[in-house]
Amino acid sequence: MKPINIYTLTRIEKSHDIERLEKQMSMRKRFLKIKKWEMEGLYSLCSHLSKVMNDSEALEFFYSFTMPKIGKEFDLLRINGDYVVNIELKSGNVSDETIKKQLIQNKYYLSTLSKNMYFYTFISSQNRLVRLSNSGRIVDCEWEELAKILERQNDCYDGNIEELFKEENYLISPLTDVGRFLRQDYFLTLQQKDIRKLIMKQLRNKDGSLKRGFSIQGFTGLPGTGKTILLYDIAMQLSKAQKVCVLHFGSHEKELEQLDERLKRIDFYYYDDVVNNNFKNQYFAILVDEGHRVDAQAISTIINLAKKWEVPVIISYDREEAIAPEERIINGTKLIEDIDDYQIYKLTNRIRMNSEISIFVSNVMCIKERNYRRDYPSVSLAYANDDNEANILLQNYEKDGFIYIWDDEILNENKNIDIRNPLLAVKSSTAACKEFDKVVMIIDESFYYNDDGFLRCSNNYKESRVRNLYHGLSRAKKNIAIVVKNNIHVFETLLFILQK
């Protein structure tokens, strides 16, 4: 998205023409719905600036920019190497407190640019210009002040603004970016914040203290919707008042050990600790990560402990409808949602994975009644006739920066497949909750599609290989690759998905 000349945009009156011209100038992908009062405010802004500033008609701003994945919108942004100018447009009765809250929030989100910042709001119906002071107050200001700031702002950035807001700069995993999580150097999406607010409201008394008593609530969503960071953020919030514990049902991770050492008011436990009731303390809240992996014994232990301690339980878990029901060997989702008085919230916005990869992975899991895209530029497919060819292809992908997520059972049955570079290979069970830019995985001859169109595996294992494939591919942020070994039927099916 490019900056636009706001003077040019405000010279026309028909809303349809305004939206078409804005799309042409900004090069945004979709038409922007522009309200009448917004154009009136923008027109008034141009008029005021023209009275106090030379060449105000040449000013360009990024108009109505929304941060990718986060969903935070800014009315007007102007950026150069030294500082950022943000102007918000308002109309009607709006309180200083509302303006202050928005500008402080804008400052928080724009901090990723690491520049000096100036924040203004223009209330066109009141003909009033205000700014956010360094002390965080809303103060009235003169148009000459804004004009001087804009006149000093030379060589403004005129490229694609999305290039300045790379997702990795503000979207993290607490298990992949331990340091940034501990520094709280991350953002939550608006949807994550809404769910956190609803959960915390249920947990706190009016004075802010934690309520005593058993309750159970949680949130779910597809892989990549930001469940883990939300759960850990809630744990951090709760630990400011009391000691809490996080029960992690993935693998034993050194990252969790780092968190356990650094966070003195949060203790971490694994499956064996839970079922053996091996807890060091009594806690004021129990948080459960990777809840879709829990079994009946673990659920029973958690509920009994929470009732005994009179504390709340908050659970995070994946939705797995894309996977064949027969492959959900341990169906923690059903166990959780069958609990009496369970309060559920749903995360729907993908953060880690782009929609292209998300749709492709869902189509791989079930080829019937799915939405197909025309192109999948982020997906690579290759075929190997035997283990030797699979090794060669994997090495090629690893040279291109792909992480090979391998399955225990596949390596046990395909003993000639070699993990040449252990730094670029991750066991499927240890990949849970982590994020990788590029992921490659193997589908061997044991996979097939049943009559209902679901991907299945011909052998029974303690941990479903189809499930491991689904969650492994879902760890990718940018690219995925699949090497199909000695299974021409599945390979042709995947080609059909890619080329439909």
C-alpha cells in the first residue's frame, strides 16, 4: 500500500469515484469503504493546512492503513527516517479520554518503527486540533505547530508501508522467542485482547483481586491463531497478583525450562507431573496448553485439583475438524467441551499462517467439500521413489532453509531416511507451539484417502501420523513443502489440489 495525496482525493464528490481513485493511488488490493463524514473531515484538514503551510497540496499520507494480522487501523500516517506523524480524524461528540486512549494505543503499536512520534486528532465537527503530550495528556494545539512538524519532515517513505510492519516484528511465540516474551516485546491482536478481557473479567473481583472458587473456561481455534501467546500472556497477567501454574501437554522443551527458571511466579508442569499429582505448590490458577492432547485421566486430575484448591482453570487447545475422526486417537477437544459449565471462546483470525497455506493444509486433510484456490505459490511438492531419493530431496529443501519436521514412526519404518543436519530437523512432538518460516515433511506409502475424502494412515500408532502431519505443516509461517515417497495416488491427489 502506497501513500496518497489527500488534496487530490478531496477534489471529487461522488463516493464511488472517491473509492476508485483512492484504490488507484494507494494500490491497495480492495476498495476502501469511505464514509461521507470522513471525506468531510479530510477536506477540512486540507483547508486548515493550506492556510498555514506552503505546498500543503503536495502532502502525501498513508490513508486508513491497517497493520497486517493485528487489525489495528490508523487514519493518516507520514513517515521519514527521523519521525512518524499520525493524525486521527473524528466527528461528533468525542471525549478527551477516548482520544487519549486511542493515541496512546497508536503509540504502542507504532513503537515497532523505533522512531520519534507525533500524535494528533482533528475533530472536524468542533473544528478542534489536539495532540498527545509527552506526559500522555491531551492538549489543544495550533495549526501552525502541526504545519512546522510536517514541513520539517523531508524525504518521506513512499514505498509499500506493509514492508515496515513485518509480522515477525510484533507477532511471536513464547517458546520460540523466549527473550522477547519475557520483555513483553510483542502485540496481541484485537481479537486476542477481547478474549483476554472476557476471561479476566470472570476471574477478578471488582477491586481487582482474584476470585476464589472453581470455574473453567478456555479458547480454541485452528493452528496459527495465536492461542499459546494468549494463554501465556494471561498467565503473566495473573502472576502479578498470585502464583499460577501452566500445564504443558506437548514435549519437554528447553524453552519451557528457561521460562520456568526466569518466571518465579509461574511454575510449569508436563503430563507425567499432572497424572502423578506431582505439584510443588498450591496455585491460584491452573492454565493448560495444548489441551487437545489431554486424556481422560489428565482432565479428571486437573478438575479435581482445581475444585480442591478452589481456583479457576483456563485451557488453550486446537480445533481438529480437518482431521479424520478416526485419526483423533486422543480427542482432548471433546473431553474439554463436555465439561459441565465450560465457557468457550473462539479465535478465528490466523496469525502465523497465511490463508493460502491454511487452505492447502485443510485440503490435504480432506479433499471433499473444501474451498480451492487457483494458485499456491508458497507450497512445494516433490516425489521420491525410494529412501535415497527422499534423502536427496530433503537435503535440497534444507539448503533452501526448510526445517524438516520428522515423525518417529516414519523414521522407524523408513530406516534409510537420514537426518543429515540435526540443526534443520525437528521431531514432530517437539515442534508443538513453535514457529518456523519454512517446513518440509514426508508422506510415505502408508497414507491414503478413504471414501469420505479424509487422509488416513494404514497403520495404527499411539500418536496419529496424520495428526502429526497436520500440526507439523501448521507450524509454517511462509512456505511448506511435501515430499511424497512411493505413493503415486496421494501424489496425484495433491497435484489435483494444487492445480484445480
